[in-house]
Amino acid sequence: MRKNSLSSHKKAQKAHKLKAVFCLVCLLCLFVATIRAQSPEVVQLFEQIATLIRDNRLPEAEKELNEILRASPDMPVAVNLLGTIRAKQNRLVEAEALFLRALKQDDKFTGARMNLVYLYLLKRTPDKAILQLNEVLALEPDNVEARVVLGDAYLAKNDLQKAEENYLAALDGRLDNAGALFGLAQISRLKGETKEPMLFLNRVATLIADSKSDDFLYKFALEAMRVNMFDEAKSALQRAVELRPQEPTYLLALGIAWLRKTDLFEAEKLFRRVLEIQPGNAQAQLHLGYVLLIQKKPAEARTWLEKSGRSGVVIPEVSYYLGLVAQEQGDDPRAIVLFQKAVQQLPSYVHARVALGATYLRLKDYVRARKELETAVKIDPEEPSGHYNLALLYARTKEPARAQEQMKIVEDLKSKQRTSSGGLVLPPTSTPQ
């Protein structure tokens, strides 16, 4: 995946996560000693406040908490819930201070400690999360959720061995914990294994068929797409969209899943829906432009691609696709400028180099064509289109042996069942992460 292709989407995804991950660890851990000691009326009040937070009715929840805190400024559960509100508002410094304040009053309050864990993981400080998780497990050795999240924290550090140990400990010989199995699937993929990730993810898919966690469904779908399990990804994303129909992050990912299934009609509908909710979503503009390009609608494709290009985010695919649009409209000089721009933005962008070399070849500028095409096959020796165009070049420059050598490579790649578009128009590589 290309970092610069994904940055705008990652910002949106991070904002989404801020709303999702603090959901409500506090609900799961509400009934600790601090709460049990209170009257049933107080317990009911905190349940109501937690429900308001879950439903994103944050001003109402904060008003209730402020009344409680005026009477009892250091009540740990109230302070923790206020921290949860601050986290959902992306006010992370305040959230951290509130969680720590709750723990200062009750160091056995695992709800506040787990909220700190999720905050530290969001801030990409897994070492701090691990310290808090070890405290939780010291208090509650059988806390399976904490064990799974400890695996997640080690995975964030790329410590695959310790991550695996914790996921296996959480499973304890059973295959009924979706979070632990999901972690093992990621580890298998990172190890370069091919069958194992699919086995784990297939089991996870069974376990989450009726899941109410839209965030986990989304994360599962992204991992499934990374190992080409597009049907499973699509099903999970459809469920996530049912739970949160207006969440653009889910709609964009579902559109990408349909695109990978080559259903342009469904993909187009979803990308347009994202743009109704977020008109400036650069990734939705890019993907819609791509779909329209494939549908032979170059004028409309150009409109959306140019909008994406004005987003301020460097997305090399935008320049590449605009180059293809220019070719479609018979403007080779403009296409060359755009392909060159894509290569400048991402020198390892093979398809842009091949498109640039093929354009030079068509214009009989064999010196420039040779440079781009030979560079392309060095970057990715297994991309058939580079070798094919290089064979055409060598044939035209009277180098039959080299042309035959390149065609043999093309045939060998076909025999290895290397998939290719047969041309140069490939889907955007911005599968969400």
C-alpha cells in the first residue's frame, strides 16, 4: 500500500476509531466495587449516562456527570465516563488526565485502566498500553479481553511472538474468541503464510455473523480484503453499514469491496453515497473517477479525478488516471505530463512508468520508451504489461532476440497465473487500512 495514497483515508479512519474504541469498555467494567457500593438508584443513573454516551448524546451525558461531580468531585466512575466523552470528542490529553484521575482514586478500577489502554493504542504508544494491561491482568488474571488486547499491543510493536502467546492464552485451546483468532490471522499474514490467514478469518467470519460491533466488522473486512477474501469482506461491511448507515468509512470500504468483485454498478452507487455525506472525500472522488474511466465516461471521470487532485493530498493514482483520460481523449502530450507527474510523486509506481513508456513507444520516441520500460521491469519483474511493451520496443528497434526473451517472460508469467488487467487500467491500491 502506498502511504501517500492513504493519508486522507487514514485521517478519516482515525476519527472513526476515536468514536468507536472508547465505547464502552466503561460499560463492560461498570460494575466494579466502586459501583457495587452505591445504591440501586446511583447504579441506574450511571447506566443511563453510559447509554447516552453510547448513543453519542454527549452534551446530555456531560450535563448529568457535571451534576454528580459537583457533589462528588473524585467519584472514579463519573470521572472515567467524563474521560470517555473527552476521548470521543478527540480531546485525548484531557481524556488521559481524567482516566488517570479515576485511577488515582481507585487503582483497582479496570474500566478506567482499559480506557487508558485503548487511548495509548490510538496514540501509538503500545509500551504504555502494555504497562496498563499488565496491571489489569495482575488484578484479573482471567480477563480474556485484556489478554487479547495485550496481544494487539504487542502486534502494534511488531513483536509477533509475544502477540501470538497472548492470543493463544486467550483462546485456551478453544476457537471461540473472535478477537484472538483475528490477531492470529494478522500474524500469519505478516509471516508470509497464505492458507493460515484464510483459515483463521473464515472461523472469525462464522463467529461475527451477528456481531453488533461495527468497528470489529470493519477491521475484519479490511484484513479479509488483504488476503483476497472479498465475499467475506463484503458481508462484514454490509453488516457494519446496517448498524451505521451514514458512516462514510464503511461505505467507502464496501464500495472498494464491490470494486474488487468487479461490480462497477454497486461500487459507483456507494462512492456517490459517500460523496453525498462527505463531498470532499478525496478517496471517494478517486474511486468514482476510476469507475467512470472504466465505464468509458472520460469527461465525468476527469471531473472527479481533478477534484480529488485538488484535495491537497498527494495521490499518484490521480495523475495516472488523468493521464489515461487524456489518452482516451487523444491528447498524448498531456498524458505524458500526467504520467511523469505520477512517477515523480511515486518513483516505484510501475503502472505509471509502463503507461509513460508505452506512450513514448507509440510516438516512436524509442530512447525515452526504453528508459521507462526497462526501469519498470526492474522495479517489478512480474508485471506482464512491462515485459509486453518492452518486447514491442525491441521488435521495433530490430532486437529480435531480446524481443523473444521478453515475450517468453510474458508467457511464463501467464503460466504462473499472474493476474493482470491485460492493459494498464488497474483499480486504485488504496484499500483502507
